Amino acid sequence: MSNSHVYNNYCKSSILYATNYHPLRIIINKLTTFAEINKVIKIAWKISPSFLRIFLSNGSEIFEEDLYLIRQGSKLYATLDGSDLGLNVLFLNYSINDQLCQNPNSITMIGKIKSNKIDVIIKQISTKYFSRDELANFVKILQQIKDENCSKVVHIYDTIMFQRQSEIALITEYCQGKSLNYMFNQNKRFTEQEIKVIIKQLADVIYYCHSRNIIIKSLKFENLVFSEKENLNSIKLTDLGLNTAYRIQNLTSINNFNYYSPELITQKEFTFSSDIWAFGIILYYLNFHSFPFDGRTKQNIQQNVFQVKYKINEEVNPLLKDLLQLIFVKDPDSRIKIQGIIDHPYFKQLNKYNLSFNSSINKLNMNFLRLNSRNSFRKKTNSQRYDSEENNSSMKRIQKQLSLQKQSEREQSILNPLQPKQYKCKIERKRCLSHLIVKQQARQSTIKEF
């Protein structure tokens, strides 16, 4: 193998960003050094870096001996004076349009990607409540979800770590639809079939995460958004629990108590079973429009949770009742797993067709059709019978005409070459005619056999 071929195999293209300078494409191979990158920067940006430092989007600093390990197409961020990576790098690729909300641990903004003007959500989150291992694990999870691009988890465009400020910026897709929380605030009511469509997608999201050893930790209505307007099949999870470290540290001062399982309240630790409990809370609320363990105070809620005390109507779907009983189990080890939920008979009659928010109108139309189905069936049957008889008679006439036409063409093809002027006498003409007829019949039998 030639040296040039080996060299080309290790060439990787990356984009280098720095504050106040346009993006710079650089080619990196096993022999690339910082001195060579400095020369490229001097030519392209008309500046000589005093102390070049390069960072990955996860905040990790890249040293010269690690350059060849950079992945193809990676985004690299540079500081030219030896400083740490700052928050101003956000404005290199994204423009901030408006602030959506703010809490003690995060700020959520709406912005655009400068290169293609696509709307994005920019969430700036404090990481001071995370240990180094927890933060590294979370960044690993984000990278995995970004690479796999799961259709039921909001698409992740980029993650940028700011170690000096103990913050992380998460850039995700902007969903056009509304959240479930917004719809409930607008007094939206879903039919049983619509609830099954929504909750089945949520079960699929949980299965996707749990099968990859990922605990979601943030299942609630605010984090479930429809990516498309008027399409119930477009539900997406928008949060993977980056705020949960703060919530655990401040468990007594939060408003999400209704979603927490008994073991989470006592042990202050998220598990796979706590995701299942939160799933049950959402399922219950969708059907009964209230939280199962709600109370006037946190102490009342906690007491109801520990006693697994909730109300359910007797006339409710028995399959739904059975599923809730399997979910709301105090012992997390005895609680149903996500595979058991997906296989539960409650979902067996789920309609797989796309449902819109106007499905109530479709339901009325279906009831109307069902009431008139007998008369419609009779009319359709009679019409089909009449059309069938008419079509049969028409086909017979057409076949007869084609048969006569073919016979005429066959006779004409035989007689055409047998004009009197071509033969010396009638006897010769008769002999040739009989020979041609035999030859034509043999040809037809050959065609039939074929």
C-alpha cells in the first residue's frame, strides 16, 4: 500500500470556529500539528494566535497528539489567546430570537441556525449539581441519541460544554405543535382511541431509552410535544432529565411531586421503575383529567403515594384498570416493566391509522356510516350484481366480434396470395390453397401449445 493512500485514509475535514471570525474548514491527518493550524489561521483570519487552544463541542480540550482522533465533520472551537471556552461561541452558529422561560437552573430560548435559518430551541443549563461522572455519562447519552436520531426523541443538533461557567448548551429542534400541558390548560379532551395513540408512542420512547440503559427521569406533560400540528402520531420527548440533579437536591421546593414514585421520594434516586410510575401518572391523567395521588399539600400527596391510594371509576375499561394496577405498585422490583406494558392487551385494539385532533368528527362520521351500513351494503350489492351482468354480456359481444374479425383476417390472409393471375390453372390454385390451409392450422396449433 502506498504512503499516499495511507495518508488519504487519515484525512478528516472539520470546521473550526472562533469568536469574531468566519468558520474555517481545516483538514486533519496523523501528521497535523498546531503549528500548521496556526499557519492556516494566519492566512485565513489574518491573525497570529498567541496561544491556540482547541475544544470539542462537549467542552473537552484537544491536544496536538489527539488531533488525528477527531471525527470526520466535527465542530471545533478555538480560543486564540489561551482562554477557556466561553458562552460567546453560541453566537457563532446560532442567533437568539427570544427567551421562552427561565428557572433557577436553566434558561430556554428560541433561535435560528445562521447557515440555513432553521428554528431551534437553545437550552442553557447549569451543571454545578452534577458530579463529573454524571455529567460525562449525560454527554455520552446525548451523543448516542444524536447519532441514532430516534424519531420519538427531539432531534439534537449540538451540545456545547462550558466548563469554566459550569454550564451546558443544548440545541434541539423546534417542534411546531403544542405540548400536552398546553392542551390540558386549554381544556383539551382526548378520546380513548387518541389516548392509546399518544400513550403507545410514550411507551415506545421509554422502551427505546431503557433498552439502551438510559433512565429518562423527566416524564411529564411539559416535556411531551407534538412535532407537527394536528398529528397525534408526532409526539416527541423534549427533555432527558438534565434538570433532575437540581430537582433531587431541592425535592421539597418543587412542583413535580405528582410524578414521583415512592422510592424516589424516600431514596432520592431515579430508577427505571420510576419512569414506569411517571408513565402511569400520565396515563391516568389522560383518562381522568386529574392526578391519581393529588392532594392539597405535599404531605397529602406523599401519603397517598406511599399508600398507593387512588380512585378509579367502576365502569372504566377493565384493561385500563388492570394496566394501572400493574403500574402503581409500591415495590419497584414488582412493578411491571416497559416490555410488559407494550405487550399488555390494552394496546391490542389500537388503530394504527394516523389520527388528527379532528378525530371526534371522524368518529361521528363513522357512527353515521355504521348506522347506514346495512342499506349501503344492499345497494352496493345490487349495483355490483347489475354491473356484473351488464359487463358479462358486453364482454361476450366484444369477444364474439373479435373472433369474427380474427376469422375474417385469417381467411383473407390465406386467400390474398391465391389470386387467379398467379396460377396457370384452377387445379394448381386449389392444390396451393389446401396446402396453405394445412400450414396455417399447424401454425395456430403451435401458438396454442406455446
